[in-house]
Amino acid sequence: MAEEQLGKAYIEVYRQSIEDPQDFWGEIAGELHWYEKWDNVLDDSNPPFFKWFVGGKTNICYNAVDRHALGSFSSKAAIIWESAEQGQSRVMTYYELYQEVNRFAGVLKNIGVKKGDRIIIYLLMMPEAIIAMLSCLRIGAIHSVVFAGFSIEALANRITDAKPKLLITADTGLRRGQPVHLKEIVDKSLEIAPVKTVIVLNRGIVDVRMREGRDFYWDDQLKEKGEQYVEPAQLESTDPSYILYTSGTSGRPKGVVRDTGGYMVALYNSMRQIYDARDGDVYWATSDIGWVVGHSYIVYAPLLYGISSVMFEGSPDYPDPGVLWSVVEKYGVSIMFSSPTAIRMLRKFSEKYIKRYDTSTLRYFFLAGEPLDEPTWKWVSDALGMKAIDHYWQTESGWPMVSNMPGIELLPMKPGSLAKPVVGYDFVIVDERGEPVPPGTKGYLMLKPPLPPGMLMTLWEDDEQYRQSYWQQFPGQMLYSTGDYAIEDGDGY
């Protein structure tokens, strides 16, 4: 296939992002709020530690909340919470989210949380998790959300590594109608790795034991320490925003560290160029906030872009296999992002569970998380009447690395292929010696530096492990290892 047939618009934009990253990302960053403009878009003087928007000062919470709440989007839905577990729903406008985030940021501030302090968040899919995350970023604290399906030991390991000043949890969560005893798991974890202060959201589902002097109820703290307004911290673009742990090869989990400015700019741009989000859209990532997809595409990216984000408490087949599509119909979801695992689960059931609901508002259906087999792709594409878009990324990247980019140009789709590199990502596929392989040959998927904005800065308190884990697969070559294999065809797919 000739190059011009693959999409001139995509090629032009992609080439600019690789050949002139300073201008490409600088122009996009200019659409967001900065307290002080950067001195340098990209500092690549100390590889593999690449820094974006050096000298710039900004705040993700301000850009995701205040910028809309105090502007023309104040009454627009920011978070749409749907709980299939409890049969409840809640819609928070941007202004209501602004009020809630300020109140809880006041709690954190008055407890004594300061810039750079770590806060562990151990919650399931509830709006307060988003409020807590945004509140941390508002005052410059570093959150570390731990997936609420992890064990006592896994939580304790993350507490030991992050050394948090505070832990936030709830009495319980619900999964398939059964309680997940979050507070009980936290109590046992704290016997291994103590934390001085614990805030507990009381959902009224189960009774919990509270330790005097350590444990405090969320609502009580809001009454005693909440504030109407907390000034957003003016953070360096290179200040850490959060730590998200991913499994390590040793006993110690790897704490992926995300920056502030680069991450903000990358996510904001991804909503336009990858997901083709438009004013008035309702975006739904069916992930959990404990995973990177939840961080980026339930919380930060949709809010940075000023659209509505769905947060779902439930499972894809509970209380029945049509529950996801009922939410699409109820809220008029425009863009949906799920996983091949979820769709393979639903494929066991009849298509009638999709056909029962009006999914005509869906403009795009994205999938990522693990390899997408062609039969599953075909099943969901036929059932929805649109071609699902497969894309690839990882905890370390924070946003997609390979994808069709309909916000620039929708390229022809090939089942089993992720399409082409996303802007900013310069891939090469190599053999065991680190030499590029010809098209059609399986090899290691590597990235040429510099890493684009939004990717990990380093590993928490372990620069050397960062180098070893990602940059030393081929000694003497400056290549980032994704840890995955790939094949590139003759069309660059």
C-alpha cells in the first residue's frame, strides 16, 4: 500500500511530533493554564531522565477542575457515577466537583499534609476516590492509589515503599453484591507497615472498628477541617504527581513516578488526537481507578478536556450481561474504552444483551489491556455496528503508545493490528543483538529517545532500577524496552 494511501494527515502530524517535539508539544501546552511558562519544552541533557516543560509551573487539579468550574462549564456534568452494585447513581457538575475537592483539600492541609508527602488511597469505584486524588494534586501531595483487589501483603509492601503520611480507605466496597472489607484489609496491613493517620469513608454497609487517635471518619473530618477554598499549589512541571506501583521481578514493587506538566499535556492532547473527543461528549473507561487506565481516563484526561466521565461500580456481567450497554443508553456515552478480557467474558452470552439497548450514541469503542484476538474483535464490532479500535500502552507510558488516531485521521483497520505509532513515540523492532529487523519479522519492541511527555520519569527512589529495568537490555544502545514483542508489516502497522 502506498504511503499516501495510509493517510497524509496522520503522517504529517506524526512526523512533526518526532522531528520537532519542542514546537509540537509547546503549542499544545499553550492551550492549558500555567502560572509560569516553561523555559525549555524538552530537556534531554541527562538521558534517560527526560524532562518536559522545565521551569514551567502549573497544577493539574486547577486545569482539570477550576478552569471549567469557574468558567462556562460550571453546570456541566464532570463525574457520572453509576453503581450497579447498589442501584445508585450520582452526577457531579464541574462546580460541585470543585466544591468537594476544595473541602477535602482543606482536610489534607489541616491534617498537616504538605507538598511531596505521599498519600495511599485504597478505595474501590466511588466518587470520593476521584475527590481524594484531585485534592492531593491540588496541594502538591503525591498520591499512590492501590488497587482494592490486592492482598494484605501487597498493600503493606506499597506502604513500606512509599512511606505515606496518610492512608484513605472505606468501610467496604462491593463486588458482585459481596462486601470487600477494605478497612479490615487495611488494619491487617498496618500491623506490618504502620501509618500514623487513616481516613475512613463510612458507606454504612458494614460496621468497622476504629482505632482511637489513628482512624477518623471522612465526613467528620470534612466538618472539622474542610475549607471552602484551598489555593492550588504552583507546582514545577517536573514535580511528581503520583506513584503507581507495578509488579517487580524482585520482592519490591516498582513505583512508576509520573511528572506534572508532561503528563497533563499528553493526556489533554490524547483526548483530541486519539479519542476524537468533542464538546458535549460523555467518555467512559470501564477500568478501575487502581490501574493506569483509571488514573488517566476515568479521572484526569476527560476532566482536563472538559467533558463528562463515567465512573462505574460493578462488573461487566453483573447483575446481568447487559449492564454496560444499559449505562451507554442511560447516559448517551459517546466514547467507550474497555478491555478484551471484559469483551471475551461478554462474548459467552448472547448478542441480545447488547441489542436490547440503544447504543447509537457510541461514536468510538476502544479496547486495550492485553492482546485482542480477531474473533473477539469481530464479535463486538458486529454487535455494536462499528469497528472497535485496538490500541496498546502500559503503566509506564500513562497514555496510548500505538493506536489508530481518529482525531487526526481514521486509518484503515486491520484485525489483529494496533495500527501505527501514536504521536511522540519513535519505535524500532530489533533482534537479540539490538539490530532492526525487516518488516514481517518478530522482535523486541523498543523506543528511541526521548520519551514523549507523560511517560514515567523514573522509579520511586530508585533511579538505578529504572535504568536497569528499561534501558539496559542492549548495553551501549540508548533504547527503552517495552518488555513486549511486536511485528511491523510493510505498511508500518
